[in-house]
Amino acid sequence: MTVQPLLLTYVVNLRRRTDRRKRMEETLPKQLRSRFSSDWDGPFDGCSLTAQDIARFGHRVFPWKIASENPWWSRPLKLGEVGCSLAHLACWEDAEATGSEPYTLVLEDDAVLGEDFLARLQEGLRRLEAAELPFDLLYLGRVPLRPDTPSRVDGFVVPGYSHCTYSYVLSRSGLKHVLASRLGDAVIPVDEFLPALYTDHERIDVRARFPRCLNALAFEPPLVTQLPKDEAGSDTEESPFLGEEAATWSAPRDT
């Protein structure tokens, strides 16, 4: 099985992070032809992004801040979170519009690929196909926050609520589902968006806006890890908060 017909690969990267791009270009298997989000114009960089930019590209944000003991929910969105979500969305849109490969691999630029990454990924995909266990979303690495469920194929689990989107695969059906959910009309962190589509999200407002539509699996143990934050920093957390002037999505009223 050759690599090119199997995988279309994207790397989420900011133009100013040429250091991270260089590391990924040196790390990625040479068989993978990768597209970098830093090659596109888009509202992706939270350090320069404004509410006007978000609106100019036709996006709205979800009213994120709520009263909660969860520190990620009790504060406004950060501009870096918005930009990161829109960069992932741009990858999905490009894959749907231009790709024909059965699988789309998305990596963030702080991903650390495990030993024999590509061979293990290909072998895992072959085993899932042979077992006729389809998926829409396949995590290659993540941070589990709720218990997983065993799957019927060794080396994979059905993930519980998880954070981090530094490495995952979408099938063609998965691409259609994530795009049909219209993240750009009600932007939330992509870390929250993907699990909302395969679990019952604990936030009722998120669950109502983004109902479940994905079949998800995860490699266990993972194929990919992430650079430590004290080594790589965080382009999302180091960005400013989104101001109240941003246009927000609002739920349709009952008629």
C-alpha cells in the first residue's frame, strides 16, 4: 500500500513560527506530502487577530464564558483559540475541496511523532479496515479526561471526553460531518469541538449547538505525543482574550 493515495496531510502552523515549521519538515516522513496552514491567508494568529478580522472572514464566535468551576469555561475565549480552530477548519475545507484520499491526517506543529510512526499508522488503518470497524475521527494522541471504552480491535479504544488536537485522522465521512457542524458559525476551541461531536458534552449549550455525529476511536498507546509547554510554549494561551465586541452566534428562537 502506498502512502500518497491513503493520506492527505496537514500541519497547523503560524507564519511567524518558522522554527516549528522547520522542526516538522525535518520530522515528517518524507513519503508524506504535507500542506502547512502558514501558507494560506487566514485569521489564524491570535497575536494579531482582531474581532474585525473574524467578522471579515465571515465567522462568528460562540458565547463561551459561563459561570463554572472549570477555569477553561469561566473565562472568555482567547484569540489564539479562535485562530487555532479556524486553522483546523481551513484544513478540513481544503481536504474536502481538493483531496480524494480516504484519510486526512492533521498535525499541530508541536506534535512529536513516535518511532516508526508512519508504518504503525498504516498498519493500524489496515487492521481497522480488515475488522470492518469504520471511524470518522481517529486520535493518534490526546489528553484523556474521561474514561475510555474498549474497542473490538486491539490497540484502539473508544475515547471518552478528551482534550488536545495535536494529532488525529478524519475519514471522508468524518470530514463531511465536521464541516456540516459549521464550526465557523459558532467558534469554540477545537479541543472542545471534536469531543462534543462524539460524546455528550457536559455543557448543555455546547451539546445543543454541536450534537453528536462522529464515531471516534483512538490509538492506545498513542502514536504521537506533544512537546512540553515549558519547551515549546503555547501560541494559544499566550494570546490575548477576545473582546466583547466580537460578533457571536446566538441560538435560534422558538417560533
